[in-house]
Amino acid sequence: MELRWLEDFIVLAETRHFSRAADQQNVTQPTFSRRIKLLEESMGTTLINRQTLPLSLTPAGEEFLILCQQITERVRVTRERLKNLGHEDARRIKLAAPQSLITHFVPGWLEAHALHAQVEPYLRATSWLIGEYFQALERGEVDLALCYWPESRTALDLDLGGVRYLEIGEERLVPVSLANLDGQPRFMLPGSKREPVPHIAYHPSGLIAAALQAHWGRSRQEVHLATLNENIQTSNIRELVQQGYGLGWLPWRTVRHLLEAGELTRAGDQRWDVPLSLRLYFRHDSRHPSLPGLLQQLTTGSMTTSTTGHAP
């Protein structure tokens, strides 16, 4: 049974005339009559009383007409909803961000700016390295890329041509360790050449690893680390640190509650903290219809500053 057969039947019930109903459905009368006959065969009963003039519906036809009207109306409403959903999806802005920001920053940021209906976190990006965010912007796979960004220059070679950014927040990396029974860190900076500190590290090709290297290079005190593991995701580093394998530098937002609860402790004083900014990158030539309005909304929110992106 096809939906158009139901629509044919409704039109026939309204016109009570095969020829006029066929004209309204833009088909020949033989084709229309054949479709009505197929409909009756499908239902296993006679729906049209062809002996009356004008035509009339049999009792079964009257009952079936109600069903046809209900079905076609639901299909119409559903089609309209799907069409609207398609428009809404096309207007939604895809945001790529690391997992730690998706979990600990993005929800509050969206709520503070009433952006839930406009911005959709792009969860595939949670395992990307920094260069992949800008590649996704270039391909149009995402519209915004939210990244940690060091305050000083790093050795990473990133192509930021064609992108701009807003600074929407701050963060800092703090060195943390599992605490011993006496509350003291199991692992403590700076370590020594003879006894380097076990280190749960970020992926060496990532921006955070470069930021840490730059920070250590500027430090007056030499750090001695023995890398045990390298990870892209902050959550993996935090889990290994919590299990006592070594120390790690983690964003303050992700460990604040663990430090307050005594589940983790600082592995070094504030000299070892690494300040970061939170940058929201976008392409200046983006054609997304909703992006200019959202950027304007953020820019006028007083907490953001727009500038042209350059590699640090």
C-alpha cells in the first residue's frame, strides 16, 4: 500500500467523482481507478459504492476514510517537523574542543551565554591533537575550535592562516600526585638526575606538551622527569595519576574537586604552574549563517577579545 493511494481515496471521498478526483491528483482516470481498486484489494473489502450517483462510501469506506485522514495528517506533520529539524541542524554551530573542556568548561559557558540551542559540541574532537582542530576548520567539518593556548611562544609549527580567535577564559596546569597516608605527595618536583620523578605525560606532538617544555625551559630550577606514559586525553592522565603511577600536569578545573577532597595533592608549588588561555578559533571566511551573530554576541559580552590568530 502506498501513501498516495490513501491521498487518492481522501480526494475521491471529497469529490465523489472519479474523473474530478483524477484531475486533482494529476493522473488519468484509468490510472486513478486502478489505484483505488488496488487499495480495495489491499484492504480486502469494497470501499466505494459505484452504483450511486454521485459515488458514495460503503460503511467500510467511511471507517477507512478516518484512518486515511489520520495517517496522512501525521505524515504531513512529521514531514514538516523533519524539514524544520533539517533547517535547525543546518543552523547549529559545531564546536570542537578537548574532552576536558567539553566536560568541565563548555556546559557552564553555554549556559552563561544561553547558547545551548545554537552550539553543538563535536565529540569526535575529544581525541584530536592541536593541528587537527585547524584542519577541521579548514575543511568546514567544524565551525568553532576551542583550545588551550599557552601565554608564551612554543616550538609547534601551526598553520593559522585564515583563522581568528576570541579569548573566552583562562586555565592553568598544575602538577599533581597521589597523596601518601600522611597527606604528602607520593611524587614531588623537581626530582634529581639519580631519581627522576615518574611522569604521566601529554602526547609530545600536542600543544600542552609544548607549553610544558617551554615553561620548564624558562624555569630557573631544572626538572628531572622519567616519562612512563603519553596520552592525548586529560582524563587518561588523571586516572593514571590517581592510581599512583606518577605525577602529571592537569588543568585546574579538572582536579580542583580532587585536591579539595584530598584524593590528590600538589606535586610542586605555584612556580610549576603553567598559565593557559582558552581560545575560540573560527575562520574569518566562514559561510555558516549563524556564526556572525554568535560571535557578535560573544564579543559584546565584555569577557572576550577578538584578534587575528598567530602561532605562539
